[in-house]
Amino acid sequence: MPRKKTKHLEVSFDPEKYKREASTEDFVGHFLVGLFTAFVTALISQAVSNQINWLIVVLVSVIAVIVLAMYQMRK
């Protein structure tokens, strides 16, 4: 029974070539904006159907903007 010829592969790794650059993406900021957007949208939906007062929607929206502004100033 004939034997198959095997090829020897050589893999090299140059760590300098694949250095990961520092991420400039603000994942926490994106998460907070998405979270507040979903929350305010849900409150608007409830306010339209008269389940809650519009003042609550305005109050929560102002709080969300203040929290995001504080987060951006801290960065």
C-alpha cells in the first residue's frame, strides 16, 4: 500500500504586524444612548395611550440628557 506524501506547512507570526490599535469607539456611550432611547420611546408610547402623564416623559428625557452630558464631560 503506497504512502501519501505529506506536506509540512510552516506558520509564522509577527506580533508587530498584527498589533491591535486602541479603539476609538465609545461603546458605553452608545449603550447609554440606546438604553435611554428605548426607555423614552416606551414612555412616549404609554403617554400617547394616556397611561402616564407627559410630564413624566419630559422629566425622564431631561434626566437622560443630563446623565449623558455628565458622562461626556467625565470622559
